[in-house]
Amino acid sequence: MDFPRFAQLHVIASMQPSHQTTDMRWAEDRIGKERIKGAYAWATMLKNGVRLAFGTDYSVEPISPFRGLYACVTRERPEGGPRKGWESQEKISLDDCIRAYTSGSAYAEFEEGKKGELKQGEYADFIILSKDLTKVPPSEYTKTRVLRTVVGGRTAPLKKTQILKLKAKPQSEPKTEHRKPKTENCRL
């Protein structure tokens, strides 16, 4: 594979990590043992300076990015296996995976400097989760819930089903505010 050339040509590798979890069952049979080494080669791409931009590819794959985060760090199917991961040399860190979903995707859509990072002058888009992904095992990623979504600095309203699930949870979890987002852009 010519990964250094990817970087030299400034090619952005726009990929969906959850594809790896479903494609591993058939990919090698279809494209061969040699070519599979270049497929889903996230670690090799990063080592060669290739920009990664991750997404969920909804509606082909489930919309939740947590399955993709799990795929990045384990290279396993959500139900587990193969042991130690498929093409395990291509695992990447949680930080690198989150970066590809956030600032990598912002770069791919020419929005770097506007979104993708939480810093002054950028849109304040972020989520608050039920678990700190840096402190739980990867097997907990797909069980994580979004407690709050903030877009442009404003809390986005939750769907009725999300509100009902939150009300059923113990009081120790943070309460969410349900405000109608304002239409103007808010920057940090």
C-alpha cells in the first residue's frame, strides 16, 4: 500500500470504523489476503501522516458513534471477538479515534477552526455522556448514553423517549435542562 503517497497528496481517509466490525466476516475472502492489509488500516495511516475523518454511515450502520469507538480500540465485533481483534496491528487509541470523529471530520468538510474542537472562537458543540470513556473498559462504550447535546452553545432538546429513559435512572445522574435552542450561532 502506498500510504506515504496518501499523505503527500493530502488525501483525507473518510472512513466508518463500524464497517470494520461487519466487514471482517467477508472482506478478506472478497479482496484477498494482501489487499486486506490496506483496508481499515487506521494505525498505518496515522503513522504515515494521513488525515482520518470518521463518521457513522447511518443508515447503513447504526448511528451511534460508540460502536465505532469500540471498533477503533478493540478491532472486535460488538458481541466480542475475534480475540485480540481483527488485524490488531491497526488498533488506534481512543484519543486518536475521537480526534478523527471530531476535528478530522471538521477538516474534511473545510470547517476546521470553526468546529471539531472545544476552544475559543469555535462553535460550542459537545455532548455529555453517562460514562467517562477514558475510565471504563471498551466493552462499556456501546452501553454509554448521551445525557445532553449542546450545539452552538445551546442545549438541544431531547426526544421524548430520551427524557423517559433519563427519568427512570437513579437521582445520582446529572439532570438535563430542556431548552429550545436559539437559531443564532454561538461561539466560545
